[in-house]
Amino acid sequence: MMPEPIERPTYDVEAFRKARAGRNVALGLGLVAFVVIVFLVTVIRMGANAQPHF
């Protein structure tokens, strides 16, 4: 007796691409925000240690 073939669900490839693109944009914006925050904190901390030269 042969088992019945299993039907695989069909996926909307375009929906997956759109979702992936949205995740990529969110991840990129998060990375840019992190870099900006690290830069600003570094500049502020270095500026607090600067001594006047006059």
C-alpha cells in the first residue's frame, strides 16, 4: 500500500521578499543609530577631558 503524497503549502515569494526588505531596512537603521550614539558619546567624553591650552 502506497502512502498518499504530502501536499506542500505554496508560499508567496513576493511577500517574503517584501518582508525581508523591511527587516533589512530596520536592521540598517538600527545599526546607523548605534554608530551615531557611540560616536556622540565618544566625542562628549573626550570633550569633557580636554584642558584649555591658554
